[in-house]
Amino acid sequence: ARQETPAAQGDVDLMRTALAAALKELRQISSGLRLPELETMSLGDAVERAVQEHRAKTGDEVRVAIAPGVGSVSLPVKIALYRVTQEALNNAHLHAGVTEEDVDLRIAGRTVHLEVRDKGAGLDEAAGAAAQSLDRIPLGVRGMRERIEMLGGSLEVSSRTGEGTVVRVVLSLPPEDAGG
């Protein structure tokens, strides 16, 4: 039998810890893939729920502004905006190193507008431009963008050094959505 050095054992322990953390996160994600309770919520309630979950998980202060008139929309729209809110807040917390974010949700006519902002260090202009290119975009942002584009909307990430980052969604509601 091969004997492990203390350094090798430390590497094995580190890998076990990382694997256990990844497995725990995967289980949390998997358990949240199906969200039957969103079916009965308004869009505003669904976004508010994502914010409350983020606050509970991170302790961050998240200011939320949900405009009057944000009401019933189809389940795919609710799920998409719920997931984008989750991911954008998580990115702000993990990558911008901030503990304060802002979420704004409104509907103007038949168009939903969602913004998630942080006041982190931001990205330099070249990195912000790269985040708009699908081949160089981080996986989480790519997932958010694909989710919104499947519904015919757009997702833009704006960021400047020293000014933080804004994730902005614009999504036209299909005719079957009440929107208000």
C-alpha cells in the first residue's frame, strides 16, 4: 500500500471539502428547479421571494422597488425573472464583493423591465464589452441571457470601473399575459 505524505493528505482533504460544498450547492439548485409555488404568485411576489431568499442566505441588504401594476404573467416569464434575479444578486454578492444591491421591477405597457444593480468595483470598459460577447461571457450571465432570449427579451450587463454593475432585462409580454 502506498503511504501518503501529510501534504498529499491535505490535498485529499481539501478536495473532499470542495466536493462536499459543490454537492451541497448542486442539491440546493436541483431542489429549486421546480417551483410550483410560483404558479400562484404575482410577478412582483416571485421577484420579492428571490430577494428574500438572497437576504436570508447572505445577510445582504437588498432594496426592492416593485412598481404598481406588476401583476399576473405566465409561469415561464415568472420563472425566468425569478431566476435572473437570483443569479444577478448572487453574482453581485460573490464577484463584486458587495453586501448591498438594488432590484427594480416595473411594467410599462406590455414590456417588463427588471434591473439588478450593485455598487461594487465594476469592470473596466473592455471587460464590460467582453461580457456582451456570447463567446466570452461568464456561464451564469450566459444562462440568464439565454433564459430571457428564449422568451423574446434581451439582457444587458453594464459595468464601469468604480460604478458597479447593472443587469438589465427588457421583455415584451406575450398577448396571453395580463401584465397588470
